[in-house]
Amino acid sequence: MDLDPALDALRPLGGFFRLRTHPGPAEAAGAPDPGRLPTLAQAYERVTADASHDALTGRVALVAGRLRTAEPRVAASIAQQSLAARLWSAALGCAVLYGRLPDLDPRLLRWDPSAAAPDDLYLTEVRPLPGDAATLAATVLDGHLQPLGEALRARFGCAPGLLWGNAGSALAGAAGALDRWARAHGRTDEARRAGALTDELLAHPLLRTTGTRTGTAFRRRSCCLYYRVPGGGVCGDCCFLRPPRSSPDAASG
């Protein structure tokens, strides 16, 4: 199936899978002009001077406020995992439902760091790419998660193992949601395709040590640090069975 300009096939999957494109209903409803939003490429740029007003730092501060955490590294981890989940969901959803992938070059994706899915990402142009695992890896891992991770490590001191663990967890979560939707609607071929693509991606050198996938269940080898949030705990795929009492550094890599 060819990609349609609005990527309508993603809509039934829910907000984390959807991408706003031009023209779209959000613009018609009077939403903020996407042209005024920064691109993700701009958000990933390393800032050597005052970074207090850039989009990525603003997003981390927003997450910190919502979670009531005074630890920037914790907020950065949660913010990164959320963005990774958005990118994997949209990319994997397109690859499975269309057999094609829209070019998600960071220069084509505008980002509203104050908004929730699906109003946070805006794809300015739909350019079709192959929907295979190699293209997914090049698009999401190389194009987004590598530079995003470098920026977060430089600004907030996030450990690489923590961030790649988040990436693997986000991929597995997107795949599980897509599998449940496909099977609920009798689309078993698409469920199998989602599983096959996910297994290929988790075998990638950047992800193959992040955890173990059995069926659609994933157990990661690191911790996203959510247990350090006031009132937080361990996630369903965490390496910990209960919140640890000691430093998380050994588990976060």
C-alpha cells in the first residue's frame, strides 16, 4: 500500500502511533503554526553556551515538573524514552501497515516539546522509503536516537546503557501494542510482520544487549530510573523486581 499524505492507516492505532502531516485537521482547528516549531535536528544539536531555552532542555524541565523530580538525569531518561516510543511507534506502524516508511529525517520532523502525542510531532513532507528493518534502523537509531542520546549525555550525564535500554524497551512496547491491535482485528499477517521486524531490530548491535524478548514480552537489562520519581516504582519490563535501595548506576550502564 502506498503512503497516503495524512498517514491515515495509523489513526486506529492511537495517539502514540499517529503523526501530524500537512495539511491536517489540527491545522484547520487553529493549532499553533508548525512552521514556528523547532525541528528535531535543532533539538539534537549540542549546545555549548546557555542551553536553558532550547527545546530539548525545555522538554526535560517540563517532564521534571510533571514528575516532581529534582533529578534532571531522571527526567531526561523519561523524556528520551517517551520520544523514542513515539518514533518507534510511527515508524514500525507504517512499516507494518503500509510496507513503506515515511522519511523521518530530523530536519523534516517539527517538535512541540510542550505537547502530548499526537500533537507533539509534525512531519512536513511525506517521502516514501522501504519498510525493511535496515531502513527502520537507519531512520530511528542512526537518525534520531544516536544524536538524541549524545545530546542528553552531554547535558544531563545520562549513561549510554540506560538510554539504549530505553530505546529497546520503547521498541518492544510499540511492537506489543501493534501486535495486540493486529490480532484483535484478525490481521495476523501484520502481527507476524511486526514481530519479525522487531526481532531484527533488537538484533542490531546498538540494541542486542538491551534485553531479552520472549514472544511479545521484553525484559530489559537496565533501568529507566522511574523508581526514583516520587511515588514511582519499577516498570513491567525492568531488570529490577522491586525498587533498589542503592545507586542505580550499575543497572543503568
